[in-house]
Amino acid sequence: MKSTLERRSCGTIDNGMKETSTRALGLGLVVTYAALIGWLYARQPQTLAQITGGLTDVVGVYQVDEQALADALRFFRNDQFVEARIAFERADPAVRDARVQFYIAYSYYRQGWGRVYHDDRLYAEGLDAIDRAMALAPGGRLVVDDPALAMHTGEELKGELEAGLRFDASDFNPMRVFGARK
Amino acid sequence: MRAGREAIVVPVIFLTVLLLGGLRIADTAVLVPPSPYVLLLAVLLVRVVVQSGALAPELLLASDRSELANLNGVVLLATLWLASAQALAVLIPESGVPRLAFSVFFLILLLNTAAASPDRHRLLRSLAVTFGAAFVVKFVVLHGLSAPGDGAVKRALLALVDGVTAGALVQEVPRPITAYIALLAVALFLLGVFLLPHRERSPYRELSDGSNAIVRAR
């Protein structure tokens, strides 16, 4: 009789512990899933690479593809901007690296720059890219120490792109044909 | 078993509805959160679900339950509310006169359902029929009318609404997969409501003299 009661008592305790574990596990699972959904709504990723890249960035293990970055920089320095952007996008498929996005913006600037006029479409794309880059940089401060560049900060590049998109009296200054691409 | 359903299965189903219901796939994929209006409609829907007995809140929140169990109950209620909003949002057209008409229709329908005070079985049947009909109107009729081209279905539909300016009905047509995802979201929502901890009969039944009395569950 005593052993039966003990068994029943142990069974009740086991069931209680099992239920508590299930509830705790469920709570953790649901909170994690809800956080993931909230993140998806906030970030609006468009590709699977952006989803996986974004999640790996959240846990701090996201890395750019160094080989693709080296290829992209080689194209960039040879003024092959379209090829450079393809390689930059391969290097940072999740759009999580501020430095890569800075170079993409710079490639739009250099490709769109002209002595007589600037290409507004390319400058607008560049402005989007530099906004992305500055949003990704810690505190919005983005500095790229590349001696091959004339502009090293996000603010300089953004200012140049915005100035290129603005239509004002300086656009009619004939001296602008002597200006240099940065 | 009940703890697993309450803490894991049903909240995960409702969160999946929240995720899938927001997905709009056209040239780009966008996740659209529920608007404040559908969040308010969802409050009405949750009220109707509770009123019908399809959800027994006393089985989710009670002083004799542990804090963890009550927390599970709160999470389930929150996910039910969000999923209700998203299920309604996915069925309401995106723009124009149909959007306005559906928004008003759902408001009146929910008020009417609350007034009719159906039991759980009737509410589930009513939701399945209403949501199914809204799905057909939005994804078959309106998208058929708005799709480019001049196929037989479109001609037949235009003949049916002869006299109505087609421009007032035209919607932006998403990729076909959006309709399948919406159908899955609505089906999951109904499954989630079906799985909610419930009582067989609503405890409140209005007597002939207008007063409320508690009817014992069988």
C-alpha cells in the first residue's frame, strides 16, 4: 500500500515537472519566434541570403567573403564599376557590412561623375547605398582608411552625392569642367 | 498534452499566421503589419471568440494556476489577437472601394455575430464560411478582374458587374503564390481557434426576461 502511494506521489511530481518544463520550453520558443517575426517585419529582407546573413549578424558571426571583396576592390580601382558592384554584392550578400556598402556608394559616385553633368540616377543609387552604410556603422560614424580614395567618411561622400543631385546656380558655372573626380 | 498545446502548438500556429498573413509577394516581397483598424476589429473578433466559448479565458488565466502557466495564457491571448488582426488584414483588399466595403462589412459582421451570441460550433462554422467567401471575392473575383489580359473569366466577371466602373474595383495583382500563402494563413488561423482551450457551451445564456444566467457545462 505504501509503495503504491509513493509511486503515485512520484508520478504526480514527475508530471508536474514535465508540465513546467513544457511550459518553460514553450515560452522560450514562442518568445524567440516572435522576436524573429518582429525582426523580419523591421528589416524586410528580400532574399534568403539577407535573412541568414542578418541572423548571423545578430549573433555576431557574420563575415564578408574576403576573396570577393578583394576582387571587387581590384575592379573598383580599375574603374570597372559595374563589375565591382557585382563582386561587392557577392562579398556582402546580406547587406550587413558598412565598409562594403561605402564602396558600393563610392562606385556609384565615380561612375556617375561627369565634367559637364552628373548622372542623377546613379547618384540617387549612391545616396541609398551611403544611407545604408551609415545606418550599419556603429553610431553612424563611418571611416574608411583607403589611401586610394579622396573621401574617407560617410558624411563626405553623402555630401558630395547630395550636392551632385542638387540643381542650383553652380551647375551653370563654366569652371566646373575643371573640377576633379574625388 | 494540454500544456504543450497551450504553451507551444497554438501560439506557434498564431505566430505563423502573423508571419504568413503579412507576406505580399509582387515584384518585391514585403511584410505588411496589421493596420490599427484591423487591430481594433481583432479585439471584436477575440471578444466574439470568448463570448461563444471557443476560448475559455478562465482556463488560461486563474489564481490557482502557476505564474508560468498564467504567462503562457497571456502569450496565447496576445498571439490570438495579433493573428486575428492579420487573418482579417489578409482578407481585406488592398485599395479602393473594395477595401472600404470589406472594412465596413467585417465591422458589421462582427457586431452582428456578437449580438447573435453563437456557440462555439456555430462560430467556427460562421468564421469558416465568412473567411472562405471573403477569400474567394478577394483572390478570385477581384484579382481576376484586375489581372492584365482579357480572358474568358475576366469577361464573365465584367459582365456580372456590368454598370459598375471597373476602375473602382481594380487592385494591384500580386504573384499567384500570395493567394496560396493567404489561404494557408486563414486555414491555420481557423485551426488555431479550433484548438483553443474551450468550454462546450457558453456559460451565459440570456433568459427570456433579459437577465443572464450561468448554464452548467455538460
